[in-house]
Amino acid sequence: MKQMLHKALGHLAALALCLAAALPAAAGDDFDRWFAPQTLRVDLTFAGDSAHQSIYLDELSARSGWAGRRARLDSLYLAGNGRICLFDDATGEPLYRTSFSTLFQEWQATKEATQRARSFENVFLLPMPKQPVRMEVELNDLHRRPTARFACRIDPADILIRQADTLCPPHRYLQRGGSPEECIDIAIVAEGYTAAEADSFYAAAQRAADALFAHEPFGRLKKRFNVVAVALPSRESGVSLPASHQWRQTALGSHFDTFYSDRYLTTLRLKRLHDALGGIPYEHLIILANTEEYGGGGIYNSYTLASARNEWFLPVVVHEFGHSFGGLADEYAYDDGYAAYYTADVEPWERNITTLARFDLKWKNMVAEGVPVPTPADRFAEGDTQHVGVFEGAGYQSKGVYRACRDCRMRVNTVRDFCPVCQAALEGLIRFYTDPASGQ
Ligand SMILES: [Zn+2]
């Protein structure tokens, strides 16, 4: 019974995704009717343990300018592990939707989450409504079932919406494709660089931007991006290494050993990160950590963090941006015995992996005739990133989860390219954010 219910919910979620994609573009294209050209920053606390999760409102603030999309406002390109929706308070009409994943949800799978409850900071940037709205927030588990819900009314005239300060930190533009209204705005942010090390940070940021645009589809769609490097100064050089008892005073308080996993370098101080960027238009964040230690992380619609002085810096920053910008899944598998992460009856929302539950929603039409599904591991050469099939082993599982190619930027650091399925997913997302509304 439980299995059947999961299956039905999985199909429903997949169907909802399908329908959202098929909506006429005009439904959410009237930005100026509903929104002012300002950003509503919503700080939320996600708290709980492995069994129970809750969402609380922390603070609302406003800043000038809106760097996000202006069309397809009520549509979602990816379901993510959580969503925020704004509805017109008077009519209930959906006005804006966005999706995300969080460190809080990753943490729920850890042993610590079975032993104690914790809270995590989260920051979301939404367009500022002109009229009162109802905001709904939902978190999902891996079966795509809701685990926590929160709703509240937001009145843009509320006197307690803080007017955020607009002091700009030191910054330099590395790429200008157009205005923040037209383009996807990426901020590359310094972590663990002292003021005296700003030039070293700017050089690393330039290398990261060049690496990104050396990959397709970013290269051919470069004009749709702005990239700004923000030299946030840290009091001390380097980042914290808890396993070696080394703690450093840095701008974003990042550290290795996140959730006691040695190579996992993250920051949990999202409010500090967004506070520091006042006055800079940005939508997507890449944090460069001033360390030689291998590590990093990328969380969908939250941030990428990468070690800037490690030999794998450039492949890692592109891979992690695949997570944080593109919502792509890891295409590698751990050894057998690793706990099942994706279940066979639920089609993952990430576009570059499949459980074959609803393969028709994935890259079925990109598999050439005569290529068997699933595809034998030796069908194409090792290192091949271009011939599409359905190879078992992805999403941390050696069984039951499939990827499109032998190799891909989302699988190993040693190959150059994103596979055609990842490229198509990234290009679709870039167009979703930046194509003008239909009829314009
Ligand atoms: Zn791929």
C-alpha cells in the first residue's frame, strides 16, 4: 500500500511538472502589473531533526532593483527539494514560483540528525509585490512528499520590512552581457582572502569565469550572463579546518568537515553572505575559498563553494555550478552497500539522472535507435561524453539510477564536457531565465 501510494505521488509530481512546462507563457509574463523593480529578501529558519522539520520566518527586507527573471514568473523549470510561491492575497492567483535545495535537507540524512535538532539559516530573493501576497513555502523528501510547510501574508507596506543598506563592497565586473534585467547575474565572492590578497582573488575569479564559459552551453550563451567578482575582505587568510583544530576569522565563516565529512567545505552563514552583497545585483553565487585543500559544494539555487588554490579548482567550480545553477545531479556512484538515495518508483526531478520510472520525461528522445536501454557499460569508450544511452550508476547508487553518457562533467573531474543531456538541461534553464516573454 505504501509502495503504491509512493508510486501514485511520484506520477502526480511528474505530471504536475509536465503541466507547468506546458502552460501558456503569457500566464506569468506581466511583471510590471504585479511587481515593483525591487527585491524582497526573505530570511527563513529551517529547523528540526531527521523525523520532524519546521519552517519559521526570520526577517523581511527590501533592496532596490530586481535582477531575476521577468517572464514565466508563475512557472517552474525544476521542482527542486523545496519551493516558494507567491499568490495574490485578494484572488489567490499564482504570481511567482521558485525552487531550491538546502543544506538542511542534506543534513537530515546524517547520523547527527537522529540525535539532536538543529536550525539552519536560509535566504531567498523574490520580486517585491505591489499588493499584499500570500507566501507559501514547502520542503520535500526524496519521495517528493512534503515534510514541512509554512504560509504567511506579506504586505509590502509593512513598516517592519527593513530597508537594506546599499553600501557596495569592493567589486569588479568580469563579464557584462547586458543589464541585470536582461541577464543572469553571477557574483563570485571572496572567502578567506585578506584585503591585501584581493588581487589574488580577482585572478582566481577570472580563471573561474573563463573556465565556465569554456564549457557549453555557457560559451555560446555568454551574452546572457553578467559576472561580478566581489572582494569581501577576511580578517585572516585561509578557511577553517576543524579536523586540524584550525579556525580562522573569515568573511563567511566557511569550514571543511561539514556534517563531519572531511572534504565537504561549506558556509552555513547565509545571512552574512547576503548582507555583505548589498548594492550588487546578483542571482547566483560562487564562493572562492582561499585554500589548497580539495573541497567544495554546490546547492541548487543557494551557492557554489570551491577551493581556489587546489589543482582541481577549475573542474570542481564548473561541476559545483552544475549543481547550484543547473540543479544537475551527481552522475557518479559509490560502492555497493551505500544506502539507497533514490527509490525506483520515483522519478528524480534532476534532469540528468533517471530511475526509469518516467523515462519519457527525461532524455528518451535523445537515445539513438539501436542503443539498448539500459545500455551496456562498454557500449562506448571510457571518457566518452557525447554518445547518449542509459548507463546504470549515478546519484551515488551503483544500481537503480541511470545517467546518459559513459562520462560527463557531473561524473568525473578528468573529462572536459557536460554530456548532451546536461547541456540541454542547462540551455533550457538559461532560456527559461532570459528568453523574452512570448509575443515580445
Ligand atoms: Zn551529464
